[in-house]
Amino acid sequence: MFDFELTWRSLGLDFVQTALLAAGVLAVVAGVLGPLIVMRRMSFAVHGTSELAFTGAAAALLLGVGVEYGALGGAVVAAVLIAFLGSRESDRDSVIGVILAFGLGLGVLLLTFYSGRSANKFGILIGQIVAVDRTNLNVLMIASALVLIVLALIYRPLLFASVDPAVAVARGVPVRSLALVFAVLVGVATAFGVQIVGSLLVVSLMVTPAAAAARVTASPWKATVLAVIFAEVSALGGIVLSLAPGKPVSAFVTTISFAIYLGCRIVAKVRDRRRRVPAVTTTATPVPV
Amino acid sequence: MPIPVLPNARGAATNPAVQLRGASLAFGSRTLWSGLDLDVAPGEFLAVLGPNGSGKTSLLKVLLGLQPLSAGSARLVGKPPGGSNPQVGYIPQQRSADDVTLRGTDLVGLGLDGHRWGTGLRHLGERRRRVAGAIASVGAASYANSPVGRLSGGEQQRLRVAQALIGDPRVLLCDEPLLSLDLAHQRAVSDLIDARRRDANTAVMFVTHEINPILRYVDKVLYLVNGQFRIGAPDEVMNSKTLSELYRTKIEVIKVGGQIHVAGAQSALCEDEPHHHTLDERVS
């Protein structure tokens, strides 16, 4: 049974409000990057990047420095590696698999050397948003603002390169450099996502909302707005729902974003069928009298 | 930096839109073509023909600045190729665009400002007006708001024409734009390209493996075969004597009902096999 009373009281707590604010900021970034990630078919790259964010976070834990800096370092290294080694579409899939597997293995090894609280270990895998403090929040907000500003400046050439690479190249758009810059932006966002939903589940915030939006609209602008809304509902809703049961936030975030995705698929299907109905009736054979 | 006016240029009206001088392209020991001198005047329609691997698409890559010449020089409207030159429009082959989040209007809009940095929020009204105008000019208004992936190949290519023309280019580079279209759409799309060069005096370079769909419009042919080439009016190039010389084998050119049929050693010709080189192979 869901405990409204307890949820309401928890919402008044300082660290819960910090967590909500952090999740809200991250969801904006994830929602804005998401449609481009989906168009560029980078879901697996995001997953690979987040696994290396885990490796970086594990190293940071061992060295006793801030987990967020380790995650950031790992994610950016992974993003650049994937962009360089996997610049040919035919190679990309296997390159990501190779990097992901190595990073995960290394991270697990690093964790076995760590003798601190085991909750910290678990935290970088499945998220530990309640551990976000004011300093983390400031770093997150600055990084998010930077990501959004860079994205605004490169948005049109990046969209061109993502949906129409042949013509973009012909028009002088630096497609390769843009791929690298975008990979770094995704790496930064992923590193912060790791703190909220954990490295295993970052995809649910970076990809699922945008994949859902792509089902119901073909307009890049509308897809971006919808993806931000879906990411906010998933992230904030996930935190609120997790308060009373005291279970990991990520379970709720992933469930909500998956439910939204299913809903969008159903909406698209229904709409498709409705669109097809007039065509069917005009070509139907006459009903025998 | 001002571009020096070439000595043979006689005023702006006769400045060639495309100019190649002593142009050569070689990959290692293999020379695709060399000593190529070519002028395409404003409003002129040039067809680039030849078998697979003769360097037709490579020629377009040179003019787009994606491939440096091994020797010689290239100029488009007085400038060297490359960069985001708004004077140059490009129409690619039709290919499936199934799963991109993109409407026809977005595709055309990218032709206008997709190469620009910054947000571009200040000019949204003007942008909308120009996109609508370009879409209307190719008769695509009824489906321009549909997802690109749901459109037929012919509808997509109409939008491609609008995408290339919205920037008001002086040179239009076309890479097999009729490939995989049915006859009606081949005609519709090539009519649009022809109308543009007549109305706006835009030079057209049209790479194709099949001249018949565009034969009515072609002023000049560049025929490339194994490092050799001929340039001239369609009748001067598309005849048995010239093509036999080019292919160094017996070729019969037969004209039937306003169409040209090239018969000869099929192995040398490969006219029926369109090439599938695309520019994005370099980047993806």
C-alpha cells in the first residue's frame, strides 16, 4: 500500500529536495540530447559510455576522490574512444561491445579493492541520488548549462549531420567533428545520469523518453519538447514514488519511462490505424445487397 | 581575398559557373581522368555519363570540396570548391529514410540553414515563409508535413529538389537523382531541375548512368571512360564513332523515338548497373 503520509513528509526533507532539483536538471539535458541520440542510433553508445562512467566512478571511489569526477572522466574517455574507433557505422557496434566489456571488468576489479561501505559500490551501479549534496548540485547545474549552450550553438548543423549526412557533408558541415563534440556532450550528461539512476540504467533517462517521443511525432522540435516532459515525469515521478517504500529510485524511474514508451507505441498504432481507415473504405469491394 | 578574374572571362554573364582546367584525379597508380578542361555556363545543362568506376561521382566530390584534385584547378562561380558555399546546391540519390524523426518541411529547412551555427531563432518567420515557398514550387505542399520515411521515393526526391534550391544556388550538382524512381517521377523531378535552370539561369551538372530521361534538356555531355573523355553536344558524343573510340571497342549507338540506345560489349559498358557510391560512405 502506498504511503501518502510518509511521501508527503519526505518531500519536506532537504536532501530530497536537492535530489528532485538534480533529477529535474538532468532530465532537461537528457530530454534535449535524447532525440539526437535516437536519430544517430547511439543508444548502445550511451550504454557503453555509462559503463565506463562506472569504471571511472569505481576508480574515484578507490582513490577517495569525488565519484562524480571519476564518472565524468570515464564517460568522456569512453565517448571519445567510441567516436574515434567506431567512426565507421559497420564497426561501431562491435567497438562499443569491446570497450563496454573491458570497462565493466576493470570497474568490478577496482571495486574488489575498495574496502568502504558496500552501499557506495551498489550506488554507482544503480544510482544513489539521495547522496547528491549541494556541491554536486552546483557542479551538475554548471555542467548542464554548458552542455545546453554548446548544443544550442551547434544544433542546426548537428541535426543536419544526424538526419541527412550525405547532403550535410556536401554543404560543408563538419560531420566528423560534430560527432566528436556530440559524443562528449553525451558523455557529460551520462556521467551525471550515473549518479541518479546508476550506470546500468542511464539509458532509461537518456534514450527511452526520446524513443517514446519519436513514436508520436516526426517533428524534431516537438520530439525534443516531449522527450523533456517524459524525462521529467520519469525522473521526478520515480523519486517521489520511491520515497515511501524506500526502494532504489532507478527501479521507479525505469518503470515509468518504460510505461510512457509503451503508451506512445499504443498511441502511434491507434493513430496509424485511424489514418488507414479512409483508404480501406474507398477501395473496399461493394457490399452485396 | 578577392578572386582574380580569369583572362578569358568576358564579363559576369559569360563567367562559367563551373570551370575545370587541366584537372586530374588519381588514386595511387590509377588515374580516373586527367587533363580535363570543362566549362559549364550559367543556365547550361551538362550530363556526366560513363560506366562504373569512371569517376563520375568523384568529379562531383571534387566540386563539393570533398576530394582534392591530383593536378589542375577547379572553380565554382569563381571560388575554389569546398566550405559551405551557398552558391552550390546538391541533390543526392534517393535512399530510404525510414526511421528518422523528420518531416518534409524540416528536410527542406536544413537546405536553407542546416550549415549555419547558432540558434537562428530570430529569423523563424522568414524561414517558415521561404520553406513554404520552396515546397510549393516543387508541388510538395500536400505531403510536406508528413514524416519523410512515409513518403514515396518520388515525393522524397521532389523535397530534395526543394532542399537544394531553397538556398538559391548558381550551380546545381545532381548525383543520380532519378535512380530508383518510376518514369512519371523521373520526368517530374527532371522537369523541376530543368525549370530551375531556365528561370534562374542555374548551371546543372547531372551525373547519371542513363541519359534518356533527361535527353530533352541536355545541352552538353561529358562522357568518361577508362581515363578518356569526350565533351560536346549530345549528338557529337552519343554516336557510334565517338563511343567506339572511347571504349576502344565496337559500339553501336541507335536512336529510336527520341531515345538513345547504346549497344556493344556489355562488359565494357555496364550501363544498366548504376553505381551506389554515396557521399556519406566517407563519414558513416
